[in-house]
Amino acid sequence: MGLESWLPKAASSFAGDVDWLLGFITWIVGIWFLAAEGILIFFVLRYRRRPGVRAAYVPARRLRAMAFVLVPCAAILGFDLVIDAVAAPIWHRIKETLPPAQETIRITGEQWAWRFRLPGPDGRLDTADDIEVVNELHLPVDAVVQFELTAKDVIHSFWMPEMRLKQDAVPGRTIRGWFQPTRVGHYEMDCAQICGLGHTMMKASVVVESREAYESWVREKAGSAQVTSREEGPESR
Amino acid sequence: MTHPVPASHDASLAHAQSFWRTWVFSTDHKTIAKQYMFTGLALALVGGFLAYVIRMQLASPGRPVPGYGAVGPGQYNAVVTLHGTIMIFWVAMPILLAGLGNFLIPLMIGARDMAFPRLNMLSYWIFFISTVILLVSFFVPGGAAAGGWTTYPPLSDRAINSGVDLGVTLWILAVALEFAAFLMGGINFIVTAINNRAPGMRLFDMPLMVWMEVAASIIFLFSVGPLIAGAVLLLLDRTANTGFYDPARGGDPLLFQHLFWFFGHPEVYVILLPGFGAVAEILPVFARKPVFGYRMIVYSTIVTGVLSFIVWAHHQFVAGIDPRLATPFSITTILISVPIGITLFAFIATLWRGSITLQTPMLFALGMIAVFLLGGVTGIHNGVPATDIYIHDTYFVVAHFHYALIPSVFFAFFAAFYYWFPKMFGRRTNEWLGQLHFWGTFVFMNVTFFSMFLLGLMGHHRRISNPHFFEALRTPEADRLQWIATIGALGLLAAQIALIANLILSLTRGVRAERNPWRANTLEWTVESPPPHGNFATLPLVRRGPYEYSAPGRSEDYLPQDAPA
């Protein structure tokens, strides 16, 4: 279909499934669409008024005549169910399951920045060496990343096109999710939900890098959450 | 069978009315219809201007937009918010539901007016006040509402969140008043169609347009309650310091989304069905054939209406609802393709072995089907949760709903407008300008919105004022698509000049229309053009259904509903 050529290059473990499904749906509905348009155009050209030719009287009151419409629609019903049957496991894998975490991060959307809290070198959250960074995140390639997503003020939406992942961040809720970056590189993490004056500007840069590079970044930032907490005054947690 | 005539009309028919009672505070359904229609079309100019500002800003971010000026991020948010609000609530609803419904229901069922003419007048004037409030909100301190047309809290909840205070309150007030107006109108439509049909007209003799308007009114009636509740709670949160949507005080922002979309998705069908109704009237007349499967279309409309109430959460797949809800809602959502498919295929089948002429109304009706098909099938991409993860809140969705709404709102309305213009104003429209209007609208509509599918796939998310801020959208390829969409939008707006020219030319110099210029069957064509106040001097006696075209054994290829056999 060539659909993939328009999408940003995939960079997560489930991105391939999402892309495949987009293509699959596009093929099915594309064929139906072209067939319907083709028949429409054919009828308009073929049955233009011609002198001496009267239109046929086909009110289609009987099931036999209606079958010309009902049978294709029964086929549509079949395709609908096939599409959802194929799609449900993909959704299930991405959103309804949580594979064991290799990295755990807390993400908070706020007007208008993404705030990340990561475990420091000790590998545990809520300890003295926790990392807190704003609009900048490093992740090790191929690690399963679990996130706890929330929002401070209004609804934001965590959106990383290359990871094929989107999840609204809602004040008052902590939403868990996961992804597994599979390609080293620099990515943008945007806010996909209108969130006020700075909606456009709300963007974090995410660096997916080798385990070694990531660990050296962690060492460099270790304890930054403490610094931030002190700067912002006593923290309740 | 008795058919009481509303008392107000006995009096009103007896003596000439003052200027004010005839043109301004009129109880005549035809005048009210025109008031709704022209208010809607005037607001379409405002909505169209906002679309122009959006497109210019996105194609060349930061450069001042000619006729508007520089667009700051706050202004951009207000512009997209009001563009959506106006086009849905102040254009689609008044022209399709209130405009066409008011004009056509009494004429098509052989009634002298609506069941409640004064309520009808009240409906328009409440709508008018809501329009004024909405337009005033542009000019209040802080500007107009800027939280998106869905106006989700907490963004819309506290002034500190969106930077807009009074504008949001006025927005909520205007929307609430507007819905009160349409509730009055909707009740009127339903009661009129049930009680005031001419002698002999059974329910299954009603033209599909009447069915569709009534179905749309019923859907609106059942869905609007939760939204009004949601809006009132929001207003209380804003003004009385309650916390319905504030998690800090035990509220929940997602509550509003459920209340909004429980209304918001049925609303799509409130807009779509009258458009389908207009197409269903026009196709048989210009193909000289009965509509294919009249009862089948009626039943599939009812099924569509019922299904539309159990799909709303497809707007919220990634909003933080329990992910296990997604697949059930996806199934109900994409099942709607079945009844909608039945209706569309029945329309296409109506053309089979017809005797087709391509005058302006028919072109717009065919264009409606051709364009809507793409809007319909791309609904599957959005309705499937796994793909929605990627395309939700991107321009793919923007393209999808413009491909669904522009045909149902504009193509179907233009088809109806050209078709019933002789009946409304007693004059014919200019065919050459009509064809120009169609081809301009059709071509530029596709140029504008097809590019948006591709931009959406590239990752262009919604309501951002500067795509150049993002790496994926800084490419020459993306820029080219932005410009194509913008040039398409300029062309689409320019094509409407043909409509305005046609309107002015036809109203002043159009050829006088006879009663039945299209040789159609429905009752509105049996009265003068334009029909007098009270419509029918004597009520017609209905003898058959509305689509007896090219019936065998007759020399004429049409057979009006009230003609003796």
C-alpha cells in the first residue's frame, strides 16, 4: 500500500504490529471504497438519460431485490468482525498487559513540560539517588520500560510517534503502561491533547542509547530529584 | 380522521400581517426555516474565515495572516475551538436540522404549519440570542474559549488553565441556549410528523427526508440531556466553586468526556441523517426511479440511531478509561458500517437502470455519496483501538471527520438548497454557476483534506500552531502537503463565491419557477412556489408513497402522492 512510507520510522517492539494493522485495514476498506466508487461512477455514466429510454421501475420492496444491498452489507459485517478479531490481540498486548519492567519511570505532564522521575543507580524509585529531569529523557535500547503516567494540572497526552504510543495523562489518575524502544536514536515526545497556551511547545527529547551510555547518564544525574525537591521546598512524599 | 389546524393560523390567514410579524417575528415555518438557514450560512462565513486563518498559519507559521494579523498560540487555540464549535453547532445544526426540517416537514406531510408555531418562533429567537452571545465572546477580555470544541476540563475549568475566563462561560451559555432552541425545534418536528400528516398519509408514505429529520430529532432529544448536565456541572465548577471535575476534591475529569461524547457521537448522526434525507429525495427525481428499498433505508436508519448510543467511548480509547472497554466499544462502532452501508448502497442501487440527468442538485447529491464513502471507510481506522493509538488526535482524524462532515453538511445542504430553491423563493437558480460551484467545491475539498490524511500519518498532531516545531513536520515533503492543503482551502472558500453570486442573481433575476419544476412526487411540489402562509388551501389527500417514478403503464414518468390514479 505504501502506507508505511508516510509513517515515521518505527522504533518500538509493537510498532510493527500497529503499522501492519494500519496497512491491513487500509487494504480491506480500500478495496471496498474503490469498488463502491467504481460502481457509482459506472452507473452515472452508463445510465445517463437517453432519448426514448425509460428508467426501470425497481422499488425493491421484496427481499430478493434488497439482497443486492443486503448481501454486500452482510459481507461488510464479516469484514468488521475479522478486523476487530485481528486487532483485539494487538491492543491487548500494548494496553492490557504489563510485561516485567526492566526500567520504571514516572512521567508527569504539566503546563507545559514533561517531568520524568527515574530510579538512580540503586535501581529503586523514591530513594535519595532518584533522578528528576524535565523535557529530557534517556532510555536504554531494548529494555522494557514501564511508566506511571499522570498529570499535574490539565489533561495532556503522552505521544511518541516513532514508538506508536499514545496515552492521555489525566490529573488524579496514575495510568500504567509500557513500551520497548528497539532502535538507538533521538526521538520527540509531544503532547497530543490541547492543554493551553503552550500546547505546541510541550515537547521532550528522548534519547535511546546503549546500556553503557545510559548508565553513565544515570550516574551523572543521580540525586537530581533531591536537588529539585530542595529547590521546590519540602515534598510530601 | 380529523386534522385540527392550529388556532393561530385561522387568525393569521384571515388578515394581512405587519412587516415585523411577516419577516421577523414570524410563526410561519417557512420564514423560520429561512431565518435558520441564513443565520447558519452567515456563521459558515465566520467558520470559513477561521479555517482560512488556521490553514494560513499552518502553511507558513508565524507570518501574519492577511486580514487577521499575527496568530499567537492563545489566539490559535481560540480559532480552532471556535471553528469547530461554529461549524458543528451554528452551521450544521441550523441549516440541516432546523432549516431544512422546518421548511420541508410541514410541506412534505401536507400540513399547514408545525404543530406548535409559536414554540417554533421561540426556538429561532433563542438560537439567535445564543448566536449573539457566541459572537460577542470573541471580543470579551481574555478572548473566546480556547479549550478545543470538546472543551475538556480541567482546561476549561479554571481560568488559570486556559488563560480564558469569560470567553468559556459565554461559550457554555451559548451552547446551552442553542440546545434549548433545538430541543424545542426537535419536539415540534416529532409531534408534527406524528400528528399533522395529511389525510391518507401513513408513516410509510412519508418521504425519507421526513423520516430522517424525525430520526435525527429523536436521537438529539435522547442524547442531549447528559451533555446539558455536563455543561451545567462545568458551569458550576467555574462559577460556584464546586469540584465535579476536580480530582483534588473527589471529582473526575473523565466524567465530562463521557457526558460529552454520549451526546457527541449521536450528534454525528443528527447531522448526517438530514443530509442522507436530502440525497434520498434528490436521487429518485434525477434518476426517474423509485428509491431502492424504501423500508430497508428506514429500518437501517433506526438501527443506526440505536447503535449511535453505544459507541461513544471510541473517542476515549487512549483517554485513560479501562483498556478492556476498548474492544467492545470498537465492535459496536465499526458495526455501524452495516446500516450506513445499507443506506449508501441503496442510494447507489437507485441509480441502476435509471434515466439520470446531472443538474446541480444531482451533482451535489452524487458528490455527497462519493466523498462520504472515504470519510466512512477511514472511520474503521479510527474505530479500531490498536490503530487509534497512533492516529488518535492526529490530522488523520481531522481528515476523516471533514470527509464525513463536509459531504453531510455542505454537499447535502447545497444539493437540497439548489433543489428546493425554486420552492423556497419562487425562482430558478443559474445552472452554469451551480455547476461551477459544485466542481470547485468537489475538487478543492479533496485537495484540502486528502493531504491531511498523509500529514496525520506523518505524525501531525492536532491543535498545534506551529508544525515546524517538530522534526517530522519540518521536512520539505510535509511543507508541500501543508501548502497543498492551504491552497485547497483557499480554492474551497473561493468556490463559494459562485454560490453567493448565484444566490444574488437568482433571487433578483431568476426565472420564475412553476409549482413543480423537477416533476417530482412529494407534496411540497403541489403548492405554489413559494407556498403561501398556511401552505395548502385544501389539505391534499395522499394516495401513495413518495417515489412512484417511471411506474409501468403510465405515459408520465412521475406520479404525485396526491394525484388520482
